[in-house]
Amino acid sequence: MTPGPLDKADLRLLTEIGFLGAGANLPRPVSQLFSALMELRPRRAFSYVGLATAHLNQSRADSALQVMQQGVRMLDNPLPDDALDASTFDPVQDPAMMHTFHGLCLLANQRTAEAQQVLQRVLQLPEYPPALRLARGLLGLRPEAHDTKESA
């Protein structure tokens, strides 16, 4: 009997295990895990962010950037037959995190002008606070400056 697709809780657990492995510098299993998650959910940001983080932890900024560029391409080119990915894709969270980490990886590769353009675009996306805070921090902006519209 073939097991069914992984549910959200399974994906979250595997992602957490992947991040633990990235922190413990276990490159091969982490790469295999996040690559498999990319296959399962090609437009979700978590697998690209996880693998890029693992590469950054290994001082492989060029590889991290390639991962995030792949993720950004997948955002714009969904696979037509991927119903599972479409059902779990978050149109606010996934683009915000994908583009924010893309900007971070551009910075890690000393491509500052490109990074600033990407991160400025994140500020124009629908608000996802974790990505917004990181993007603002990478741009050298104060986190509180964006919150003034709520107090108006």
C-alpha cells in the first residue's frame, strides 16, 4: 500500500528537522531533505530558505543564491499539474519569504544594488511581518517606521 501525501504537520516536522541539521552542519542529509521537500512543494518558500540557510552556514553564498533564484523562478512558473502545492501555497507568506531570502543571499554575494532592489520590492508586497522585519533590517531601516500607519 502506497502512503498518502504528507500533510502540513509532516512537512513542518521535516522542515524543523532540516533546519536542525543545517545548524548541526550535516550538509548531505540536509540537502537531500530540502531537495525532496522542493519536489513536494515547489512553490513553498520553506524548503528553499532551509537549503539556502544550510549553504550559508557552510560559507557557500553562491550556492545559497542559486537555490533562492530557483525558488523565485518557481514562484513565477507554477507547475500546472501540482494540485498539492497549489492547495498549500500561501500567496502572502511564500513570496515575501522567498524574495527576502533572495535579497539576503544577494547581499551575501556582495551584490548590494540588486539586493536593495529585491528587498525594496518586499516592502511593497502584502505584509508578512517576519519577512518585513528581516527585509527592513537588511536595508538598514528601523522596524518601527512601518508601524506608523496603524497608529494613524
